[in-house]
Amino acid sequence: MHIVKSHLIYTLCVILCVVSLTALRASENAEITVISDISNAGRLIQHPTVKNPTYYYPIIGGYKEMGNLVKNERRPNQKEIVHRLAVELAKQGYYVINKTTPPPSIILLLNWGYINPDIIDSGAPSDPDSSTPTQTFINQNEMIALVGGSTLRNLELNYEKEDVMQAAEQNRYFLSVLAYDYAIYAKSHKKVMLWHAKVSIPTAGVSLEEIMPALIKAGGSQFGIETTKPKIIKTPITREGKVEIGTPTVKDYNDSQLSK
């Protein structure tokens, strides 16, 4: 009986070790790219603070699928994302309007989703000695704008430019917060961009639902603040560990079996 109990304890220890290893693997690091472009008009506006806030009118563009489409991509909860964005924006001094606030000075267009490179074979190889067909990168400008934006003019080193080009060829989840001048739009319906924050991460190994809180947090500090170069933020991703264990059973060994 003592040996049977020892066998059961050993089995439980093995299970606990598996659960612990799974929990450790559930915490990973990801590299989020943050770009914030500011127009000349945007540079003339004083950056808000919590004590001196800017009030905004929100337009929820919501979830977008762009580039090479993916079937059955799971959409995250829109209400939860909008709430998280409102909280993060408020930390930076951007407050959503309501009946008791001053009128808005900016419009914020909020979008998120995924954008994938759309690359097609467009003809025979340009090099007669190559078997690789000529390719056309249909949405290259959009991909580069997401991961490089106006910072491209500040990239002097070859490896910096290469990093941007490699990032542009990856399937990416993104968050976009685009600010327009409210007064000008209300008067003439002309869209004058003030700033555009773009936050993205490769889709490999993560889902949009689990990465959205990290994207919002990473982008928060750059809302309305220009980035001179792409900002790479390493952030932990903690997934819920899920271990399925069958019904525990204890096999009753007799003395003769245990002695073998």
C-alpha cells in the first residue's frame, strides 16, 4: 500500500511539472512597432495633459481586413477595444466628449484589424538564369506606411531600412488612431490630418484578441507625439495555460507485480 501511494504521488508530481512548464511557456515576448506621424498643422497644437486635456469626437471605424485576406479570422470584441482605447487616451490627456464637456477640438478615427502583404507573380523571371518569377507587391506602400511612415526619411543605416522592408513583408495585426482638426471639418468638411499613430505586430503565434491590450498600451505614449524612427517595444504576452487531464486512476499492484 505504501508503494501504491508513492506511485500516485510521483504521478501527481509529473502532472504538476507539466502544468508549470505550460505556464512558463504561456509568457512570451513580442516586438511591437510604433509609428506616429505628425503633420505641420499638428505640430502647431499644444500636446494635452491630464490637467489641460484635449477633447475629441470619436469615429469608430472598427475592424478592418486588408491585403491578402485570411479566412475565419476571429474578430475581437469592439466594445472592449473602444473602452480600453478611451482609458489609454485619457491617460495621455485625450478625453471623449459628452454633454458636460467643452466642444471637441479633434476627431479621432479608430481602426484595428490585420493587413497582409499582397504579392503576386506577375510574369517570367527578369533574370534568364533564375527560376523565380517576377513579383508585384500590390500594397507595398500601405505596408511600408504602417511600419515606417514618415520616419523613412530619418533612416540612414542600411540595416534600419532593411528592417523596415522585412517588417513590411510580414502579415501584421494593427491599431490605427488618426486625428483630424474638428473645427475645419465642421466648417468645410475638409479633412486636415493632425497626427496618425500606427501600432502593429506580426500575426505569427498570436491572435488579435490577445494582443490588442498590448497594442493599445504600447501606442498610448505616442498618441500625438512624433516618432523620428520606428519605435520597437518588447512586451510580454501572457496566454492562459490550458491543460486537459483525463480522469485520474490508480492501478492496484500486488506485491508480486511490484517486485518484478
